[in-house]
Amino acid sequence: MSTITYISSKFVCFSCRTAFHRGVSHGPNFLDCPTCSNEMIRYDHKFKTPAKNNTSQWKKIRFLYEHGFFFQHVYKQDTRGIKRRVRYPYDLQEAKEFAIKYKDQAIQLRKQ
């Protein structure tokens, strides 16, 4: 008998500055926050939520969201033509450069 493994998704609420795991690997990209009822957005399950009082990191995450980056894998090609994963930016300034450089890999989510 085979076993099916489900990866839980992480949903982020910018209003509460919190994240919740939900046991869905496919399905909606938006849910209502159980705390404040505002919209929560699906992020990669490996996304690390910053502390609630770390406003600079929350601004960076919001900026990246608005530009189509949900901490999905982003790649660049090296001189030999090999694709390598890119690390996500540390601060808002780096995020602005990142969004321009990798705009072709941005994701535009549609509400269902």
C-alpha cells in the first residue's frame, strides 16, 4: 500500500503579521485569516515568518508580494549555462533590485 505525503502550505496575513500552516498542497491561494478575517496569501511552505515587530522585514515581504515573489524558487544562469537558485534579498533595497532583475520569474496570482 502506498502512502501519499501532503505538504502543508503556509498562509501569511499582512494585517496580523502572522502565518498559519494549512494542510493543503493545492487549492486556493487566498484564505480568510482566522484572527482578523483579512486576506491571507499562500507562500512556500519553507517561508520563515519574521517577528511581528520586525517592520522592515514585513515591508520587504509585502513589497516582494506586490511584485510577484512568494519565496518561490528563483534562478539565474551562470557563465556555463547552468541554472542556480538565487537567495532572496535581505532588506527592502535589495528587494527592489531583485524585483527588477528577476521580474520574468514573478508570479501573478488570481483570486478564484
